[in-house]
Amino acid sequence: MPYTVNLNGDSIAVATGASGGQVLWLNGVSGSTMHVRNSLVVGTGTNTSLLQISAGNKFFEDGGNTLTNGTVANGIPAGTFFGGKSACEVAQVAGNFADGAGLGTSTFGTVSGNGCYGQVTVTYAGTLATPATWTMTFPRTFFVTPSCTVTDIGGTNPFPTQIVSSATTTTLTTTMTFAAAPVATNTDIFVWNCSN
């Protein structure tokens, strides 16, 4: 029979030696679930991973957590990790945006939201080219690489200026690439949505 485990406000720290180990191991009967919220879960040591999940089970990161991995990669099959809400709890700031290739000396302002969703206005400047890219660093790292979408919702640049795709996303950053070179002094307003 599947089981459910709930951690709420708990603190778990595991350090293992040469034989290795996991802090959280969801390897029970298929269909089992684990919810973690408001908890500190730390894996330390040279052979420790934070999380190992067997296919068919589900792990929910419900927010308020500090999750720190050891030196061994986590075993998280596709379709087993949900939530990532702790990455949504820190406000996004303009300093977390950086010009990439083709964006010259453009600036980022009027930022609202957090790492999971929000809005930014880009004012274009400098030498602009195609393709243009910019990178957003998440204010709090995702535990599992999220899926991100970015949409151009307005501004003074000819609309619709771009269909934006997230070319590269990691647990720490997402890089946006769009096909047409923007026009200097014009603006675009983008919204992003990133989730596990």
C-alpha cells in the first residue's frame, strides 16, 4: 500500500562517509508521496545526496524550505518532483538581469515578482543585433531545473516584437533569446513564469 510522509518545520542533517547515502529516500511502494514544507534539509559529506526518488512516487516541495545537497547528484526521475515553491519566496531585482549577445548596453527596470513569475521592462541601448539575449538569475536557486516561459506583453518596440524562448535554463539562471534585433531607445515589457 502506498504511503504519505509529511515534513513540516523539521530539521534534518545527514553526513555520510565513504559508503554514501541519502537524506531523503522515497523508494517505497509506487504511488507513495512526500510533502516537505518549512523545513531545513541538509546533506553533507563526500558521498551524500539530498534526494533519491523511485519512478512512480511523488515528492512535493511545498515552500519555506532550505534544501542543501551533498556532493552526489540527486536521483530524481522525470515526473516525480513537484512544487519548487521555495524559489518563489524571494523578490526579483534588476541586478539579477544581464545583457547578452546582441543587447548592447540595454538596461532592466520596473522589476516586480520573484524567481517563479514576474515582470521586467527592458530599455534598449548600444549596439543591438540578432539574435539578442539576456539572462535572469533566480534570486533563490531552484532545486530542480524549472521550465520557463517568457512573453513580450508591451512596450514601445514594434509589437509583437518577439516570440521569446528560454534557450537555456538551469537551477540558477534562464537565458532568453529572441529573433529580431530591438530598436535603440525603445522598450519591451516581459513577463516570466518558471516552475517545476
